[in-house]
Amino acid sequence: MTNQDVMQLTDEYILGTYKRFPVALERGENATLTDFDGKSYIDFASGIGVCSLGCGNGSWLAAITDQAKKLPHVSNLFYTEPAALAAKTLVERTGMKGVFFSNSGAEANEGAIKLARKYSFDKYGAGRSDIVTLNHSFHGRTITTLAATGQDVFHHYFFPFTEGFLYADPNDTASVKSVCSCGTVCAVMMELIQGEGGVLPLDQEFVQEVAAFCKSRDILLLIDEVQTGVGRTGTLFCFQQYGIEPDAVTFAKGIAAGLPFGGVLANESCAATLSAGTHATTFGGNPICAAGANAVLAELTPEFLSAVAEKGAYIRKTVEGWKLPVVTSVRGLGLMIGIGVSCSHREAVGKLVESGLLALTAGADTIRLMPPLTITKEEIDAGLAVLKQILSLY
């Protein structure tokens, strides 16, 4: 097939819920992708942070191939080795107590929301079910996680939304405390770096103050690490850089390097809340996906994570060093980077794609970079050359 053939088939038969770039990708090697017409692209997007090990990673391929030959799926009515091993690794490396496996980030966040509400109901009865999230946040595309998202642009069309969400301002402890003063709040849920909102890191002091406040009121602290987790920010989870102990942490995207996998890590405080029959999923903990997750987790050694932090620092320092008038800010942690621009960020990303660099947008003015964690120095430099060329046009 050609690019045009694939695009024509897609437009004819797949619902138009995405405004796609005019590129049909066929294959890849690490962070270099190729379309059906033979054009190559440096990948600074990694499937929106999903392809954590890039394309063609040997250990990952061997793990999922071996598991596919043995046992593709049996459901959670039975025990499987890959899910058990993935759970063990995640718990031991985070200090949490247990994990529930899901298929996506939105499902993981739904699970955390259910956990928080049941925890409060079991302990305090009805009437304490509200969850506070932050303005500019994003927590998913289901009816409930859209309601949890603190952006009005997402609160249209799909009425009625799930009730029970309140919104506070990021980096404003007084705002969080004020919203919680109603006495109906069971949890505070937040991203430590607001990804879709514009790659906006929360202040460490704010996060620690909110964590202490929640603990003093027996309000669960839910940390959404769907984008920031699994090595993306230079540690296994971003919360490990903030000096806090969340009650629950959600994850997805990069955990299985391209396969649908996610979950909720629960701490000692609430690990027993979701008892048998109170939450479930058919595909969660799927053996092939779990095998992929085990391959990813094995790669994420301290040395590997240190390299992620160094790569991110190199990209940020390089972009800042250009001192281009169009660049208003550079922010982020590890390989989750936001470049604020004074031009149309959507137009700029379109030009980047045309020139052979895949990138993302975020918020109202941000170019978002989330390359594979395995990206090489040569691939970084090739991508930065395109980025500088395009931003220099403005």
C-alpha cells in the first residue's frame, strides 16, 4: 500500500474522532519511523508516550512472542505468571501494597475513583463522595474521567456527566483546602505534571502541603501517573521525586511499550477496599501485555532512568540555548518536555511533521515532546535540527 491507500481506507471506514496528520506509518526502528512511501521521521511522540522502548526492542519482542505461544488469555478467574511478576515488581519498587491491572489510563483512573468512594463509604457512610481535581488537569475520555478533568472544554455534548467532582487551582494550597471545607470530599486527584494541560509541573511545596492536608483529614491522595509514570520523568514514578506517599497511583501508556495495559497501585491505607466482586475487567492483566510490562520494567534500571533524566536535560538545555524569539518557555522532567511558543502550536507541529519530526501539542500554546526512553543521542540531535529549523521560521 501507499500512504494515500491507507489514508483513504481509514477515512472511509474508521469514525472520524481524530484529526490525523497526513502520514501513514508502516514500521520503525527505535525512534526512527518510516511511512508507506519510504519517508523517515524522528519520533518525539512515541505514540503519546506509549512506545517507551521505541520500535523493535529485542527483549520486549522476545517476551511477548514467547508468551503468545504459550497462553494469550485466560481472564482473572485464574492465576497467571506474567501478571503476578509484574505486580511484584511494581509493588516492591514503589513501596505500595498491591495493584489492580486495567487496559488503559482512563480505566485506571476510573478504578482509583471507585476505590476512593468505596473507601469513604465503608468508613463514613454515604455523603462523603466528592473528589477534588485541579484546573487544567486531564484524566481521561470516559464520562466519569471527563467529569474529573478540570477543563471546561471537555464538559460538553455528553450530558449528564458523572456527579461528584470539585475543582481547585494548581499550586494553590488555600484553594484546595477551601474546596475541601465542604466536608463531602473523599479524595484529591492530581497529575504531578499536567500533560494535556500544557506540560505544567506542580510545585513540590504545594504537592507536599496537599499530601499532609489529605492525611490529616483522611482524604485519599490519588496521583494520576498515566503520562508521567514508568520512567518518563527519570524515575520509575514521578511521585518518587516529590517526597510523598500517595494512597493510590494510576499508570498506563508506557508500561507495556505499545500494548494496552494500565492499573492502580494502592497503598496500605486502602489496598483492601476493592474486595472480590467490587471491581473487575475481562482483559486486565492479560498475559501477553503483562509479559510486555515485565520486559519494560526490566529495562528501567537506575542507570537507564538516570540516562532518561540526562537526555531530557540535554534537550531542554539545547532548546533554551537557541534563544529563539518564538520560544516563551521550556519545562518538564525527564523525557516529558513542554516548549511554550508564541506562534500557533498546532501549525508549528504540522510543519514539524511535514519536515520529518513527530511531535505533539498540549494546552493552548505548547509543543509537547515525549520521545521513546531509548532514543539515541543521534536521533535526538536529528530531531532537534528539524525543531530548530521550523521554530526559526517564526
